[in-house]
Amino acid sequence: MDLTWSAAEQDFRQQARVWLSANVPGSPLPSGDTRAGFAAHLEWERRLFEARWSVVSWPEAFGGRDATLWEWLIFEEEYYRAGAPQRVTQNGIFLLGPSLFEFGTPEQQQRLLPRMAAAQDLWAQGWSEPGAGSDLAAIRSRAVRDRAAGGWRLSGQKTWTTRGAFCTHLFGLFRTDPEAQRHHGLTYFLVKLDAPGVTVRGFERLDGDEGFAEVFLDDVFVPDQDVLGGVDQGWSVAMATTGSERGLTLRSPGRFLSAADRLVEAARAHPERAAAQRDQVVQAWIDAQAYQLFTLEQVTAISEGRRIGAESSLNKLFWSELDIRLHQTALELLGPEAELDGPWSRGFLFSLAGTIYAGTNEIQRTIVAERLLGLPRK
Amino acid sequence: MRFRIAEDDAALAAAAAGLLAKEVTPQEIRAGWPGGSAGRVDAAWRRLAELGALGTLVPEAADGLGLGLGLDENALAPLLFELGRSGLPVPAAESIAVGAPLLAAAGSPLLAEVLSARLLLTAALDGSGPVPFGQRADLLVLEAGAQLRLYRRDELELEPVAAVDGSRALARLRRPPDGGGVLLAEGPIAVDRARQRGVLGTAALLVGLCERMLDLTVDYVRQRRQYGAPIGSFQAVQHALAGAAGAVRFARPAVLAAAWSQASGEPAAAVATSLAKVLASDAGRLVARTAIQCHGAIGYTTEYDLHLYAKRAWALAAAWGGPADHRELIARELQLTRVG
């Protein structure tokens, strides 16, 4: 056991802290899930990229710093501590990015990763459909071979696509073998949202922002070069991506450590209400530390070449439920002010999504039960 | 940064695990209950002593017999995971984590007797509460003022008290000791250090107990059939157990981190330790309750073994400060002051 940071890691933290304190906007940007706010966030993303902070763990050739996972954790801690803006490029960088590194051809990596890092291409996720949510393998959107044109023709409908109305590209699963059942015969495609035949309709989420979209595809041509990981191999590629989403890379401990610190500050600012909420405040703070300690153990395992596999479901259950409890406690501290539109009420509404996206918590509990505990399948 | 149990520490825990798996069946736990033959418990404890486990935190050669292993809290936590898992009714935290290193530091001539398990040592630092294993211990470390003193049982007036976990052999002091005893350590720093080790040891025992209860329950729900299917295939049962498993899985690294903080003399060790105890205690209560519920009526009997572990979990959740006590301690560190 050694829970200290090396001199190089401390130096990395210091660099990040200095840059963030000089560059993080003084007042919060408008929500990145609105059209105007998204544009403001893109400017921020491009500043991050120019200073090489947008994808710290990626190779330098693709715009990163070759940072270790440890350094990535440090950067995330500093990022949230500095109150820096939400990452509207997140779905590309944290979900598609890891899949491109694992399954992409060198040509795909060269062509796609630098533009993703620079926030030139903005990626939306195309998993769910009206008839396929938790049961992702039930998707019906299909891709038909167009041999003459050297590609595929995609038709169908994707939905709950985060920031789909503002993004330029979509990654998602389509059925390429209509005879195959369920997990078989699916292919992972990379689709331009300005291609002929694509219609995107944004719609409001619970918080009133146009953060959702449905994407209609009507005979949309996608060239062979935009198949990721091989025809009919889409399920394993997609599962690698959802693994990252549930686990560490989507929600680093830094996010909750900083939220817990803000909660403690709110409690100090409202001593008259804090008395009744003291246990909840302290427990939220404890749980944020517990999540960090859990991830330190996990990153050690990953650094030593072990895979965390189904354990990422435990991350997802823990952080998503912590996030709701933490925000509920903050709203209690605000008393009658809780109903106002503000950072805590917005954070609370967003926390309610956390137990749904990236695979509902019910799905995660089943994964924990069957794959970690070895309980029999239904 | 490396969050992994060191090889030497893991080796000690593995050796203890192997021994305990052989020596401690539910029969040994039941032997620690009133009317049982405590000799079976003592025999297993002696085997652990032969392994050197009782001297984990004792410097090598401090006892003159070479029973000290000279390890630190990083070794203590994994060892006590295994002792907790075994359910052996012994003062593991009180003796290995708290008492033995105090006797060693004070140069007590009784250390060798303790490390070889000829004398049973326990500790109680909170003054008013019942003394764990007070009915069986030969030697007791008690807090008196800002001192930690070692008493022989004949220097104290101890009366047995009944407990939910009968194997805890609780006793209460009829009155505070009137003189006597031998000074082991004094001053708030020394007392805090000893207390933190007791808290840490108890949290580690809880993690092991939780893992044992989970294993028992997973085995049961895989076999037990209702409506023509194993009940472990039902979502309600699966999800309850997933929640319980998560609580343990998050408590475990917190205990290891607290051990590291103590061993490294970190200023944040007190908070890290309280944090670990909150998580381990809450996990203990959740897992015990979930395990009983998933078993159904058989879980609500004393013929079946689950109660031996569940009752221990309830006892340890409250011992060395319950979750509310430790949240309070952290609240003070976070400067969340009480109003009114």
C-alpha cells in the first residue's frame, strides 16, 4: 500500500491547477444542453484542447499528454475542484474514444481522434430506440449492404440521444444481419449527422433543456471506412464502450469529492438547517471519499493489467445513488429556496438521470448479482 | 500510488485464512456461547498464536520468544478480515490491535504469555460500556483518566452480562478500578492511537463477517427452490444481494486506506479510521439484515448458522463507536458545529 502521489504526479497536479485557475470562466456558462450554452461550451473545449488538457490520457499524437490513469484521476479532481464547465464532448471522448483505441484501424484513429480531441467533430451516442432501451439487443434500426457504393444504407430511429441536436456525428449499433438473433448480426457504425436522409429533432429533458434528440435515418449512406470493429461484431464493441460509461471514465471521483465539499460549505452557510441534516451531509462526504478509495484500488488493478469487468456496475450504482442523496441533502439545506432554479436544483434534476443512463440501476444490480455473485440467471 | 495489500501482509492473512478454515467450524463458534466448551475456541486461538498472528503489531524479539512479527496496520487489516470471516469468538481487535502493542511498548513481562495464548487479553477504552470477553479474559487494558492500564482480572470486580451474541462473553465492571494495574501508556495521543487501532480492527472484522454472510446467503439462494426455480434467480432477491455486496465492496478499501493512514502516521488517520468504521458498520447491519431476509424463516432460527455471524455483526457495528459516533467525529473535523 502506498497512498501518496509521486513528485511527478504532484507536479502534474500543480500544472493543471495553475492552468485551470487562470482559465476557468469566472462565472458559470449557460447550460451546455441548450443551443446557446453548447456554443459557449465549445469555445471552452477548444481552449482546453489548445492547452492540451482536453484528452490528457490520450497519446500526444492525438492531442493528449500520454498521462497515466493516475494523472487522469488527478486532472479530474482539479477540474471539478476548479468548478470548470461540464464536458459537452464527453460522449465522444470517454465513450467512443476508448472503443476507437481498442477496435479502430490506424486510419480511423488518425482520421477521427484528433478532430474529436479538438472538438471539431462532436459525437452523440445512438444506442436506444423507441423499442429498445435496457434491452439493447432488441434494436431494429438496420443497415443494408450497398456493394456498388462500397458501404451501407442505414434506416431506423434512435432516441434519448444526448445533445444530438447540436452534435455533428453519431456512433451507434445497427442490425446488419436480419437473420441473426439478438446480440449477433449487429454492427457499430459512425454516422455523419449532416448526411442526406438524417433528420434530428431535439426535445426537452426533465430539466427543460433541449438536451435530448431523436435521430431518424432514412436510407443514409455510410461508407465502409466508418464501420468500427468489423461487420456483425458490433455487440462486443458496444459492450466495451458501455463498460467505460458505467465505470470510472464517465464519473471520476473528483466530481463527487468536489460536490461533497460544496455540500459541506452549504451546510456551514446554513447552520440553522444543517443541524437536522448533519448526518446526511457527513454521510455524503464519507461516501464521496469511499468512492475515491474504491477507484484507487481499481486503478491499481487496471495499471497492473487486470480488467475490472462487471465490477464497473458497482461504480455506477454507487456514484449514481450518492449523487441523488447528496443533492437531496443540499436541497434540504436550502429550505424554501430549494424550489428556485439554481445549481443545486439543476444538479438534483440531473442526478435523477444518473440511475437511468448508462444502463438503469436495475440492470446493473442484475449484472452484479449474476456476474459478480454468481447467482443463477432467470 | 499503489492500492494493493503488500505480499508479506497478504501472506500472513492467507496463512491465517488457511488455518481458520480448518480449525473454525460453526461448532467452534457455538463453543464460545454460554454452556459451550470454550476449550475448542482456545485451541484455535493457540494455533493462531503459533503462527505469530497475535504478535502482528509487536516488534520482533520484544517478547524474548520471537513471537512478534514486527508488522504494521497494513498487515493487521487483512489478517482481521480473515478472523472476522471465521467468526471465531475471540478478542481479536482488543488483543492483537490494541493490547499486544501496548504491552510491548511498555515492556510488560506478560507479553510472552499473551502472544503464546497462555493468557487471554482484552481491552475496553470507553469506560462505561461492557467489556468484550470480560468473562474469559485473564488480563484487561482499561482507560483510567488519560492513562491506559493493564489489570489482572482479580484486581477488578467483573460481573457477566447477557448479550445478543452470547459468544462475546461480556462483563461489566461493578465499579471503576480502585488503584492497582500497571501503567501501559498515558496522554491523549497514546490513548487515541490505541483507540484508533481498536476501531480499525473492529471495522476489518466486520468486512470479513460481511463477506462470510454474503457467501452463506449466495450458496443458500442458489440451492433453495421455490416456484420451480432457485430463489437466487428472482430479481427481488438478486437486487437485495447486489446492494449488500456493494456496501461491503466499498467498505473494504476504506478499511485498507485507514490501516495505511495509521501505519504512515498520517494526520488524517483519525478521519480515515472513523470513515472506515461507518462504512463497515453500516455494511454489517445491511448485510446481516439482507442475509436473514433472503434466507426466509430458516434465517430466523438458531439451528441454522447465519445467526452466529449476524449477531456478531450487530455487536461489532456498535463496538468501538457506532456509525453515529463516528459520523459525529467526522462532523467535528469538517467544522460542522452543532447549533443550540
